[in-house]
Amino acid sequence: MFRKHTLIGVGAVAALSLGLAGCSGTAEAGDDVAATATSVADFGTFADLEAAAIAEGQLNVIALPRDWANYGEILDAFAAKYPEITINEASPDASSADEIKAAKDLAGQDTAPDVFDMGLAVTLANTDQFAPYKVQTWDDIPDALKEANGLWVGDYGGYMALGYDPDAVAAPTSLQDLLGDEYRGKVAINGDPTQAGAAFAAVGLATVQNGGALDDFQTGIDFFSELNAAGNFLKIDVTTPAIASGEVAVTFDWDYLQLSAKNSLEGQRNWEIVVLPGTGYAGYYNQAINIDAPNPAAARLWQEFLYSDEAQNMWLKGGARPVRADAMAAAGTIDEALWNALPATPETTVVPTAAQSEAAGTLLGENWAAAVQ
């Protein structure tokens, strides 16, 4: 459906939120200030940061599909706010691993990525590739969703949900329904769970919905093995055209991506979304700055924009839950109409810890292929 392949998670099991200055200097002090700045104070003022970024004139982003969580509008809004800065969008379909590889392969070149958007597993494995930076709204971000020094920060998230064509299948009320004959050859996940965050989370959802715990994803692997043995697991690359053609009738994906699919399918195919009752599985994607960013001031200005009220409400418009939601709600700056329009969520929500994500990734690498062959 959407091809942003990243492994996802956050640093603590908790319900998904519903509801520093270094050495002084200014933008004119040279690139060293921007490359080592850990907050706006290192530039002097926010206006100094803006001036430094405008002087660079470029921002290199990678792996940002425009139909992913409203990224297209966010990119365009930044471009409109800072027309002097050209955004270079590279490889929108790249994986998190590809982002890191590009940064290493292109180190020292003007085309290297300035910033990253990744899930937790890849993030934690590559912290030496990130530059610490704390945005001005740092205090609004829950501690569990950020690295203490600002190496990486959660930004937007959602719940794993089922999307389905009501004209092709009955509305699923549990994962056990998907094992029935009606769903033969009709159920797919968004990618390979050893590589793709949404697919990884699908196995996580299957784990907790079938009585398992996040400490051991084997229960989820066993469910998909059973789904495959029943002939119901469709192992294809899920795209919106595949859904529109009727090739796929049920998908596991993040709720905000299901919403994007529903909107893009309007007039072509009916598409409904359900977050199953019981235990919900949630996760956030993370932002980080390349330690070797060729445009270090622009990279930091981009981070400031992503965590502003404006961009956080744009995640919300895309159906995702912004990381600053609770603080914005308290301050009265959240878009209440969009906030209140989010689908109902389970009473109990789990999010894998870093250790659980790493263990699950190892287990999937060892057992997934054989389970669904």
C-alpha cells in the first residue's frame, strides 16, 4: 500500500497518547556552529537558525513518501515557508536501512541525506550516525519517545488496523475470523516483517491479540503460519492499485495509512477500517539528524518545523497521532475537529520496548520465512 519500509517501536510499554546551550555563537560563525548545535541557543536566536539554513539553501530528505501520513503537505508547507531552501527528495520508497546506507555511502558529498525518518530498531542500531539536537518544543515530548540527548525523537504514530473491502468480505471482528474460508487468498500485510515496520507490527498485533506477549512474537508468527496453511495469506507487495483491482481484500497496516488508502480509493472501491477490540498495538516513527549532514542548519530547521504546532496538526490531518498531542491539547493549539475525528482506540494499548523490538526482530529473522513458506 505504502512502501516506507521501517521497523517501528518506542522506548516504553505505555498507552499511545490520545488525547542545553553549547558554546555560544551565531550563524555567521561558520558551518562548525550548525554542525554541532544541540539547540537553537547555539545559533543565538531562532532567526539566526533560519538565516543559517537559508544561507545553505538546500535540504536533503530521503525515504519520505508523499502519501505517507500527510508528508506531501508537510514538505510543501516547509517549502512555502522557506522558499529560499530547495528540498531535494531522494528515494521516497527507500527503507530505513537504505537511509543509513545512503548516509554512509555519500558521506562528505552534497547529496548525502540531512535527516532521517525511521523506526526504532534501525534507529537504535545506528545512533552513532545521528547528531544530538533538542527542538524548542522538547519538553512537550514524552520521555519514553525520545533519546535523552536528542539523538532521535518520536514524531507521529498510530495503531495497527485492518482495512477491508466490505463488498468482498464480511467485516472482521477478530483475527480468528481471518482463518475462515471466506478470506481464502485475500489477506495481506504491508511488506516483509523482517524489513518493514508495518508488517513487523502486524505480527506484533497478532501476538497480543492471540494471548501472547511482546517479549515473544512467536505467537504472532504462529498465527500467520496458520493463516498461510489455510490458504488465506496472500504474499504479494500490497499497493493501492492492488486493492483497487480487487486482488487484495484485507490488509494489516497503520490506521493512518488505511485512511490514506480509503481516501485514494474513493470512487474506485469501498474500503473500511477497524482497530480490533482487545489489546491494541501502537507505535511511533522517529526523526534524527545525520551527523554528517551537508546542510546542518537546514536539518535543524526542518526538525523545528516538524515539531511545531503547524506540522504536528498536519500529522493529525493525515490520520496520525502527533507526539505533542497531549501538550497541544492542554495549550489549546491542537486541531480539535481532527483530534475528535480519530477512530476509537482500544482500552488497552501496548508498544514494544527497545529490547522487545530487538528480540522480535531476531526471532522473525530466524523463524518467519519457514513459517509462511
